[in-house]
Amino acid sequence: MSVNEILSQRGMTKYKLAKMSGVPYTTVNDICSGKTRIGNCSAETLYKLSQSLGVTMEQLMRKGGAEMEYRDTFDVFKSNICHQVKDTGDLDFIIHTLKSGLIRKYYDQKWYPESLYLLAMVDYLSRENDLPLCQEYNDIRAHRLAEPLFPLSVVMADDITRSNKWKAESIRDAIPEFIRFNIVEGEIRNVI
């Protein structure tokens, strides 16, 4: 669904969206007119717009109900997910993620890191909140990435120091639900 369609449904003007979101009016206008593709916007702009429009970033990225045409870097994706958890709370995040079907959609699109990261997040938050695991994704739980997927900061630290110290440390400290899929994630709560 396009930004124009969402604005129309909500009876909202571009000006009001700019004021509510803190995104400059010229940017909102350029997106609505097609001068700027929504996929070329920063994660921060997408986040602000999606919050003000009451939709997820994924919904904002869809065009006419089609599958997402744009894929963020994995580190941007992870950051967006952690911000969603922070902003919505554990239970609402779990409910929204399971209702949206994004885990399966990403998996079917062969976006394995995104699919497994979302599943790991749901499993982790379920454990943290003493909730049972959703059995719908047991087939996906049987898979893992071929190689460990490290945060960019860890890869850069090891490149700079010409060692594997940071990778080894981050694997040791990884959250079990993530490392099970070969995704090295040690902290999901402290996002800025």
C-alpha cells in the first residue's frame, strides 16, 4: 500500500504526516509524488513514517500489496526489529509477528537471515516471558545458516585487530535462541 493510499484511508494530509513524524514536508511530498522511492529512504525515515501512519515498516515498503521490493542490510533489519520490540513491548511484538506471517514470508522468499532472526526473537521473547513456543514454525527451526552471521561491529573489530578475539567472545555471549540458527546476537534491549 502506498503512502498516498494510507493517507487517504486515514484522512490525513501530507503536511500533518510531516508534522507528526518529524520527517520534512519536502521528503514526504517527494515520496507521495513518486520523486523519491520509499525504498531509498533511511531506516529512520521509514520508522518515523510507519509509526505516524500506524503501520509496520514492512507494510510501508510494500507496493500495491506486492511482496517487498527492497531489502535492507541485515544490520539495519536487526536494528529495526530491536526498535520494534522496544517500542511495542515483548508480548505485542510476539503477537504482531505471529499474526503477520513474516517469518514464513521471509523464509519462502529465501530471506533466511531475516526469517531466522525473527523466529529467534519470538522464541527468545517467549522464553523471557514464560510463554510456550509457537509450533507453527518447527519446520523452520530445523534449519540454520551455513556460516555464523556476526554483527558488523564485531567483524570490523576483528578486521582492525587482525584477530578472531571479538568473534569468539560474541559467540560465547550469544543468546541461545539466536546462535541455534548461527546468528550471533548478544543484546536486543539496549538500542538507541
